[in-house]
Amino acid sequence: MTIDFWGLGLQAVNVLILVWILSRVFWRPVAAAITRRQEAAQKMIGSAQAMREKADEAYAEVTEARANIKAERVALLETAKAEAEASAKATLANAQARAEEMRKAAEQSIHKQTLSAQKAHAAHASELSLKIAGKLLEHLNGPTAQSAFLAQLVDAITRMSDVDRAALLSSQSTIEVVAPENIGTDRDAIVKAIHKALGAEPELEFVADPALIGGLELRSTHFVLRNSWQADLTQVQKAVTDAA
């Protein structure tokens, strides 16, 4: 078998020409297209990566904002809770203070009303007691009691200070001798006893005053010498009222 080197050479030349033609006509445009496609893909990948990075940044910002909002919400809730508790405590304290004031005011009012009622009852009881005592003393009023009152009057005149005696004697008006009823036959004895006790003989005028119940009193314009059951009962009533 013989090898045709000229035929092989021609075929080789044909192949080289075909390769050159393919490289010039087909492979370069295809390679350029592929390169362009790769560049476009890289650009798209870069854009996608940039967008992903922006999305990640936005997500991070949103996550941080949500965390901040949650923290602010918690802080606001805690503040509102603290303010509500403080307001509730203040309201409760004010209500308790007001209730305590009202309780004290009610106690004071009740105490005042109780004291007033006690005083009113005591005054009424003392007034009733004095009326009863006055009625009883009226039955004891007689010559013996009148003699005792005259002796007390004489003793009171004797124990008067010089100033009081001078004031009584220097009065321009008549000295009244007050008794619960008309003296009658005892008038002269009473006048002598009073003149002796005074050490002088002023003009005496006898006056009846049933309110005395029993007793003898001296009265002038500026002087009164109490000596009666009425005066004693008045002192007793005053003492009871003051004690109440």
C-alpha cells in the first residue's frame, strides 16, 4: 500500500483552511457571544448580589427598627404601668385621707352632738329637779324657816366689808327688804335686827317676791344681798350646768 503524500498534504491544507475559516467565521462570533453572555451574566450576578446586599441591609435595618420599636413599646408599657400604679396609689391615699377626715369630722360631730344632748338633758334634768326642789321648799317655808333666814341675813350684814356697808347706806334710793310674801307682824322685829346689824337706821321698804320661795334679801340701786332658796337653787343649777 502506497501513501499519497500529496493527497494527504492537500487534505491537511483543506483542514487548515477549514479550521481558519471556522475560526474566522464561526468560532470568534460564538466566542464573542459567549463572552458577552458571560459578561452580561456577571453583570446580572453583580446586580443581584448588590440587590441582595441592599436587601440584607434593609432587612437588618427593619430588624433593628423592630427591635427598637419593641424596646420602646416595652419601655412605654413599663412607664404607663408605673404611672398607673402611682396614680392608683395616690388616688387610694387621697381616698383614705378623705375617708379619715370624714371619719374624724363625723366623730367630732357625734361628740359635739352627744355633749350638746348631754348638756341639754342635764339642763332639763337640773331645771326639773330645781322646780321639784322649789315646790318642796315651798312647803317648808314657815316661821321657823323665816327666823333662820333672818339670822342668816343678819350674819351676812355683820360680815359685810366696810366698803359694801358704806355703799349700801349711801344709796339715795330706799333699801328694799324682799321676802316671798308679806311679812305681817314680824316687820318690826326684822327692821330692828337689820338696823342693829347695819349700825344705822336707813329707810326700809318691804317688797313681796314669790320667786324667792323662802328667805330675806336686801336690794338697792347698786347693791343686792342674796339670802333665799331661789339664790341657793340658782347656784346649784349653775354648778350642775358647769359640771356638765
